Amino acid sequence: MMTLLEEELGWKPPAFILGDPCLVAFWAHEDGLDDVAAIRRIEHEWGIDFSYEELAKLQDYDLQAFIALIKNKSQQAVSGNRR
């Protein structure tokens, strides 16, 4: 996650800890679309899709909760592909 935040949003590690809010970590400070690019990259690299509702809740998540969501969705995607 920290590599992605650096590459997509320009944050140099160790800029964040797990308890930091997603709204701060995904702040699009360069062109206004950095956050969208980061979310799309997460979906692509982990083979998941976020619903509109999940993306709307990002404002309530810290990085740890968001990573847990990614992990959960990734595991569901893998188990769904086995069926």
C-alpha cells in the first residue's frame, strides 16, 4: 500500500501509519485524479471491484480498515473463481 501511495500520489514513505485516515492518504494534490488512479490500480492489481457504497465510505476508513477491506474482497474473489 505504501508503494502505491508513493507511486500514485507522490507520498514518500514513511508518510503514513495504519491509523491514518484514508481521506488524508488519498488526497489528490497534483491533478485531482490521483485518488481515482490509485483506487483503479488497487482494483486491477488485486482483481477486485469496489462498489459505489464502499468508495463513499472511504471517508470513514483508516488505512488499516481499507487494507482489511481489500484483503477481504481479494479473498472473496479468489474463492469465487474456484467455484
